[in-house]
Amino acid sequence: MPLEAENAALRKKVRELEEEREILRKAAKLFRRGDALVNRLQSLSRISSAVTA
């Protein structure tokens, strides 16, 4: 019985870690997309500054 309880606890921990990994993967994806948007906005700002100068 103690082994069954330990296995159940380990399975629960694996599920928790898998969920955490998925959340972190999605967050990293959002941050990468945010960086691309910042880069585009900075480029547009430079272009706008060059045109108006």
C-alpha cells in the first residue's frame, strides 16, 4: 500500500509539472511575440524620424 500511495503522489506531481511547463512554454511564446512587436515599433519610429528630419 505505501508504494501505491507514493506512485499516486508522484503521478500527481508529474501532472503538476507538466501543467507548469505548458504555462511557461505559452508565456515564453507570448514574450517572443512581444519582442517582435517592440522591434517593429522601434523600426517604424526610426523610419518616421528619418522621414520627418
